[in-house]
Amino acid sequence: MLTFVLAGLRYRRARLLLSSVAVALGVAFVSGTLLLNASMNASYYSRFATGAANVAALVAAPHSGNPPGQFGGQTVPRSLLGTIRDIDGVAAADGRVIGPAAILDPATGHVAGNGFGVNVTAADPSLSGFTLVSGHLPDAPDEVDIDKSTAADEHLTVGQQVKVVTSTGGIRVFTLAGTISTGVNPGIGNSTVLAFQTSEAFSVTGQSSYALIVARARPGVSQHSLATRLAAVARGYQVQTGAQFASEEANDTTGVGSVLTTGILIFAAIALIVACIVIYNTFGILIAQRSREFALLRCVGASRRQVFRAMLGEALCVGLASSAGGLLLGIALSWVLGHVLAPPGTGPAPLVIAPSAVAVAVITGVVVTVGASVLPAAAATRIAPVAAVSGAGALAAVTRRSSWLRVAFAAVTAVAGLALTLAGLHTKIPAGLFEVAAGGCVFFLAVLALGPLITPPLVALLAAPWRAVITRMAVANARRNPHRIAASTAALTIGVTLMTLFTVVFSSVQASTDAAIAGHYPFDYVVETSGSQLVPPRVVSALDRAPGLSTVASVYTQHTTVNGHQLLLGAYSHDALGVMLKPKMVAGSLAAVGPGTAAAGSGRVGSFIEVSTPDAGTVRLRVVAVYNVSAYRTPVPDVLISTADFVRGFRPAGPGAVVIDASPGVSTASSRAAVNAAVASDPLLKVDTLADYKATLNSGVDSILDLVTALVALAVLIALTGISNTLTLSVIERTRESALLRALGLTRGQLRQMLLTEAVLMAVVAVLLGGGLGIGFGAAIIGSMEHSGNGIGTLSVPFGHLALYAVIAAVAGMVAGVLPSRRAARTDLLTQLRD
């Protein structure tokens, strides 16, 4: 039988290639994702040695970020550095400064992207958190080093003059002394990094204290021992070893990568499910084509067990070969994604071939292939020996009747799926989302079970407006075997369902965001900085004096500790409260907020909150208003206090943003010109309208939607392979029928047209079923989010996008039918009649 199996594989290379492609694509997706994750992890952990190199222990504020030392968190006073340097076992110690700084593009005169200023630790430059790439570290106050990525992008060379914009908007000229590498730093990302001498770093960034203090141990002193000694003198501060620091930073970034990896693996699993359906149909093709062959084997003495083993042997060989090809494709996919997803300025992660990833991918491909072939192989054993003489096809006995068991199963699963979905609508996320997703999966089983019942009527309904003979023949062919066509459309239905669902969900998230901003945060213009800098007070004054503007409100925000919890604290000019900031009120009024009082996103009116501030200590404020802060991605802070209390507690160099309303009757052109004139003196500032602000918030969602669409497209591609397989099966089954039609006058072109029409009808049925399911369960997910009170509740169905998906699927279905139709039309008429 082994010789028979190998001969069969060699004889049917083209047919088996269809199933091999489906398996290879699924294996490539799984292996590529696992290998990419392994490569990114190895790369990130090695690169984080840059930030933690030579650091034995560090001291940071309790709320300085996670990992510690990020810009915007609480800082460490300079006075603590001398105390740490005096500790026995400290070889060298210094503080790290980080704050806003940027360079000007000499061509445009505007800021060349977001930027941070850091310092070179004078006591030991190796503790600075970056490595020198070229040139030298700044050894004079007027010298600066720039990260190598920015230097390359801006075509900067060592010795060149660079204009640096300070935190207050001033412009200073420095000489480029060298380029540096910060490795992979989640706190900096792809921003420009400028390294100064420590005194200049304080001056440029506007910082008054250190982000953290790092120390190097003397020989013989362990990291743990040094950290213990630091903790004894730095009470109330966070103390970590260098190893903990490196691990925490790495986990912070690889955690983001693992979320992406998990999402991609989910789509890989979906792609494999679709591949399983396609493989099942492909082996059905082989059975239909080889029914006489199996019957002849039975006639010459082959047992049912031997036939079954032969089919499984073929599946095993196909699974091994296609998994090997998919693994090679996955390695290439991992390499490509490694270049695409690499953080700017760091270069791609070195490719790591993890044995576990290879094993999982190959085993998955083989198991899926063999598992999908079990039922077709069992069907092959039921072919009677007499079929070798009579020529009866393997699938001639397929009935159109659906058993009561199928209908009962569909009814039970449909009810269970709807029950789970309804339960998810009344459960807060994330539990509600899981219930809705589970309900959708269970309900889809009912759709699959009822496929043979609902697919033929849908095909007939779609073709009803067209009375052409070719169309009626295509409908009859499609309805001839409802089980086969239902299985084929199921693969494409899964892909269309997912694409529709995600489109509806993300579109609804964007619509909810737009509605929340328009309702709770209305303004005409917002002035912000290009980076992390603050808006200079002189610009605020210029905006106050500008003609045609009715309200100019400064916006201050800061993360701090409120009643023991890290929350976003905010302050707005009093005349903006209730006018340009209008959250949904629960109790009280924002107009009551003033010195000594606050409005909060939770709690009750009359209670007190304690706010930790660096300059005024712990401030006790009375709550005079409570509002809802759950609106998704809107900039309403957790706690609102008066501007006077905020300035007294944090002493900011300026507001983080300024929101502006034009005076009634003033044209948009006049008001925009007034705003532009007021901010023209500061190249850091940018002016956005409400529409611009919405676009900025939605840009991240658009990127995610693009990624999801690309991933689901792979499942759709595999599904179209299934439609092509189904049409091939149809051509094989109808060899004599096609010959008779040709003999009666049907041309080759008409035969091709009939098969292409059948393919389009199947694709459109899948689009209708998948679109309906996607919209329904997308609406259920939005309903679950709305019940959770997070501000997402505006259902948006982008019918334009969905119509485009439908057209693409129909065209793709027609393309999938090209090869089978050409094969049927090219076959010689006498050969068809003889077969």
C-alpha cells in the first residue's frame, strides 16, 4: 500500500497542490508569528542592556513610571545624590535627567519631531543609559549628541551647528559632537534624543530634579547588597537592582509585542480552521475522482482498512510536505515582519529559529491535514466494489434531505448562541465581550449545520432576476449538492464575518469618540506643542489679546496620587468649565469648582480628597461636583481642580494645551488667522481644529483596522482556494454532462460562463451570510461596551466599506473559478463522452 500511496501522490501532483497551498499558508502564519515573537523577545532583552549597563542599583520616586524614570512621573531631588554617593559600596553614582527638547529642521524652520533631552552622567558616563556611536560625548556646554536615527533622517554630521528648542520655546545653538544609541526604550519610543552636559540638560529641559539616580557598585559588592544599602537611606523611594530595572523595561515593551502576537495567533487559528474546511473539500475531490480506483482496489482484495490507511497516508505526506513549505514561508514572513515592526532607529530584530516554534507549526499543519481527511477517507471505504464496473460516482448517493438530527442540533446551538450573546449585552466588559464572542461562535455552528438547507434557496433567490439559460443552469448545478456548496461557502463566510465584524466595531468606536468629543469637549481650536513641551505663558497672553476670540482656556494635566491612587489630575480656566469642558454630570456643577474644591469622576459631593503635589505637599480638597469620565479616549481627567491650586502645587512652566472658541459672527478664516498670528513666534506650537483633533485620536484605530483587514485577508484567500476546489469537484462530477451540453450546442465560452456564474453566486451567498452575522454580532459587542458605561455606544455601520468588501469577494470568487472553468472548456469532447 505504501507504493500505491506514493504512486498516487506522484500521479496527482496538481490536485494535491490545492490542499498543500491551504495548509502551507496556515502553517506559515503560525510559524512566522511564533518566530517573530521569539526574535523580538531575544532582541529586546539584549538591547535593554544598553539602558541598564553598569547599573547595580537605582533610586526613583514611587510614582515615576513603570519602568521607573519615565518623563512625566515624579522625580528625585538633587540633594539625595550626595547622600547616595557617601554610601559604602558605591563606586559611582549620578542622576539621570529627562525632559522636553527638540531640534529645528533647518529647511522648514519647524520642529523636526518629538524630542527628549537627557544628560551625560559626569561621575561615570557609562551610567548615562545610552552608548556612543560616533564622535565624542559633549565635553563643553555648547555641545550636544543626537541619537543616530535622527542624525541620519535629518542628514546631520559631527561638527554641524544644530538649533535646539528648549522647554520654554527658546532657541539655542549647539555643536553636534557625536551620535548615540538608546537601544529599545519604551519611554522614549521613536522620539529624538538629545544628550547634554548635566547643567545644560537641566536648563534646556526645564527640569529641576532627577528622573532617577543610578549607582555602580564597588568590586565585591553585589547588586542586591547595594540595593539594600540604598533602601536604608532612601526611605520612601523606590529602589531596584540593575537586573530588575532591565527586566522591567524589557517586560514593558515585550508585553506590547505579546499582545500583538496573541492577536495574530488568533487570526492564524482562524486561517487554519478555514484551511481545514478547504482540505476536507479537497479530499472529497480526490474521492470523487478516484471512485473507480478504490472500487477496483476492493475488487482485487484490498480491505476497507487498507483503503482507509492509504487515504490517511496520502494526507500525512501532504501535511508533512506542505508544513515544511509553510515553515520556510513562515521564516521569510518573520523576517519581513521583523523589519516592518522594528522600532525606528533600532534596526530589525535578529532572526531566531526557536525549536519550539518550529515543532508547534509543523505538528499543527500535520494534525490539521490528517484530521480534515478522516471523514473523506472513511467515505472512501464505503465505495462498493461493483462501482468499478458500473461507474457510479462516490458522491452519487449524496442526498438533499437534512436529517432531523441536523435541524435539532442547529436549533439547540442557535438558541444557546443567542442566549450567550444576550447575557453578554447585560454584562460589563471584559466578561461581556467574552460572552458575546462565545455566543457568536456557538451561533455560527448553527449556521454551518443549516448550510445545506439555506444555501440553495439563497442561490436561487440571487439568480432570480436573471432568466438566461446559462444562469439557470449555474443555479441548478450549485443546488445539485447542497452539502458541498454549503461547506465551500462556509470558509468564505468565516472570513467575511470577521472582516465585517471588526469594521463595524472599529467604526463604532470612532463614531463614539467623535460624539463624545463633540458633546463633552467642544472647541474651535486647540494649541499644543509638537513634543512634550508646554505652551509658553507669553503665547497664552497673546491669544488672550487676539481679536475675534471669545474664550481662551489653559489646560493643565498631571498624573499624581489622589487618595492613594495614581490618577490624571486636570485644571481648566474657570470660564471654560461647563462651556468647553462638558462631561456628563452626576451631581453638582463644574461652576462650583474653585480654590479648595474639586470635581471628581467618582465619589460623592461633600466628601474630601487628598492630592499629592511636589510643591504644596498633600492638599485636601472638598468635592463639589461628580461627573462621568468613562467616555472612551476623551481628554476629561479623573479629577478637576482650580487653576490656582494646580499652579500652587505643581508650578508648571505653562499649560499643556490651550483650547479656544471664536467669537460669534467671526469667520473661520479670520479666527484662524488670529490664532496663527498669536502662536507664530513659537515653532513648537501647532494649531488644530476639532476635526483635526478627532483625526489624531482615530489614527491609532485606523492603523489597527488596517492590520486586522490584512490578517483577515489571509483567511479569505484560503477560502477562495476552497471555492476553486469546489468548482474543480463540480467539473469532475459533471464530465459527461458537460460533454452532452457541448454536443447539444453549448460553446466553450458558454460553459466557462456557467461555471464562473456558479462561483460568483457562491461568493455572494458567503458575503450575505458573513455580512449579516458580522453586523449582528458587531452590534452586540458595541451593546456590551455601552452597558459597561465606557462611552462607547454609538453603532456605526459603514455600508460603503461593506459594499466594497462584497464587490471584492464577488470578483475574487469569479477569479477563483477561472482555472476550473478553463479546465472544463479545454477538455476534449470525445474524452469527456468516453469518461
